[in-house]
Amino acid sequence: MKKYFKILRKCPLFDQITDDNLLRMLVCLGARVETFEKKYTIFAEGAPANHIGIVLSGSAQIIQVDYFGNRSILNSIEPAQMFAEAFACAEVRSMPVSVIANEPCEVMLIDCRHILHTCSNNCEFHQQLIFNLMKDLATKTIMFHQRIEITSKRTTREKLMAYLLLQAKKSGSNSFDVPFDRQELADYLEVDRSGLSAEIGKMKKEGLIDNSKKHFVLL
């Protein structure tokens, strides 16, 4: 487990946890690491929602598919980021979404019940762990509302511009990369891919943006 310490130190779940306690914690929590190939389903919709996942390498996406087969990308998960914690903490019977490996990745899986219910050892770091988890859930709630604000815009241009402005603010620059290819970006914004491509082309001609694959520049 020690080889993953560098990335785990960046995970919000382990904030303020010393390296000495981190190894003890992972053993206490029964953490395990699994490897997934690209497009492999890490968590399937309808599966029990018991575990929290932490991406150690590679990346994954949270996907929701409606009755008619339309796919929406709810979030992209990069190394050191958690997923499925809200569903596990809420103790929902089954996952309402799927988590798919976007590329070959390593994922740490932790049974959420081992976090929410203290063990018989009364580990001193457990309260810090619960605090970190609650803080992460609050942060994810804010991010969820930001996505609603983006997808609630009426036009494709308004949705795209709201998303790009948010990414520019996060990166602190008008030149940045997004975690999605064109189809994935369309799925995230909940728009048609051809319509999105046409809008990007129009905005480039109007001198509003520049774009090359996943890279955008706000002009």
C-alpha cells in the first residue's frame, strides 16, 4: 500500500492523516486495490452501494443512461478523487448510476460501513476520517449544483460557455484542457454532438474561443 501514499495524500478523505496512521487506517478499513481495463464497469447501475472508490491511476466516469438509452456523463474522476461516497453513506439499496473506467486504471475500494461505524480498536484517526468524508460530500453537493446551473441553460452555446467559464475559473487561466472528448462533452452538457460541434465552429469564427481537441482558449 505504501507505493500509493503519494496519491492518497492528495485524496480529501485522508486530509490531516499522518503517514504513520495512514497505513494503520488502510488495514483497519480493509482497503483493497483493483485494476480495471478501459471501458470496464467498476460499479454497475443496480449493484449494491456499499463501497467508496478512490482512483489511484488512470481515470473513470460516472454515467447515467435513461430509459431510451441516452447517455449522460455526470462527472469525470481523476487520480486522488473519490466516487460513490454519497450513495454508500446514504445506504441506498442499489447504485442509480454506473462508474466506467475511461482508461486502464487502479482503484482503491473501501467498505463505507468501516468508516461510518468505528471499530473496536477506537482508532484515534477515525473522527478525522468521518469529518473529511462529510466535508467531501458537502463539496460534491456544491459541484452538483454547478452542473445543474450549466445544464439548465436553454441553448447549446449558453451551456458550453457556462462550462468553459467555470473551467477557466478553476484553472486560473483562459487557456485550459477539459477532461472530455467531443462526444463526452456533449453527453456532459446533455446536447447533441453535431449541434455542439457546429456551435464550437461558430464561436471560433466569431473570435470568442479557440479549440483543439480537449484544449480551449477563451479569447
